[in-house]
Amino acid sequence: MTPATLTIQSQDSHISRFLSLPKGRHGIAMPIIFGLVLCLAIWVASLSWTMTNSRARYQQVLKARKAYFMARSGMQHLFLKLKTMQRHCIEAMQSIENANDDEKKLLYSVFIEDIIVPPDDNYTGEKYEYRVNEFKVESIDHEESKLTLQVGVEGSFGGQKNSISRLIRISR
């Protein structure tokens, strides 16, 4: 052996001794890799769960907004009927205004019974509807020809419900 070969072999033995791990530390790379993979899997699962949760919340909020607008539609339907009745059926409105307490309950229920969403047999999606829950004449001002009403309307869409209640003053 030449002195150069002897130097390289002695350097190799020093390096191999330096890089060799003690007997208890063999195979530590695999648990570290498994730990990193586990952390990555947990992160992906939590991200997926968050996305699914936010999508479900969005659908719930969207249905609630649609229910609100169904209630607003019911309110507009009631306004249309009130304005039409005031202009074209003056006697009917006067009978509601001048009725006693027992007659008012019956007249109010008859007045609001047709304020509904007509059924659509072709629509197969979510169920939607609105209805008037509360209708009451609060006050009548004959001098200024104004009528004050307490109105409550409930709208529903796909199981979500939303209610609107208003005190309305209508001029004739």
C-alpha cells in the first residue's frame, strides 16, 4: 500500500466513525417522516372540514335570505290588496274599519286568507311560501284619511323561516 492510499483509508474510517449513529438511534428518519405525513394529513382533513362547514353555512344563510324575501313578497302582496281595496272596494274597507271587536276577527281572517303563494306543480325544488300572521287596524284618522295597521308576515324557504312585523300608515 502506498502512503496516499493509507491516508485515504484512514480518512474514510474517521468519516465513517463520525457519521455512524449509536445503536439506539438507527431508523429515526422513518418516524420523523411518518410524523410529518401525519401532520400534513391532519392539516388537509381540517381544511376539508372547514370548507364543508363554510359551504353548509352559506347554504343556510342563502335559505334564510330567500325566506326573508318571501316574507317581503307577502308584505308587498298585502300592500297591493290594501291599495286595490281602498280604491275599488270602498265599502269593504269601511266595513273593516267600522266593525266591532267580534266582527273584526272574522273580517281580518277573511281579508288575509287569499294572500298566499299560488302552488306551482312544475317546481320540484325547495318548498316556499308566505302568509300573513298578524293583521290589525290600530287607528283610523278620518280627517286626514289615514289608516294605521299592525301587520306581521312570515316567509319560508326550504325549512328556513323569517318574519317581518311592521306598523304601517296608509293614506287613501
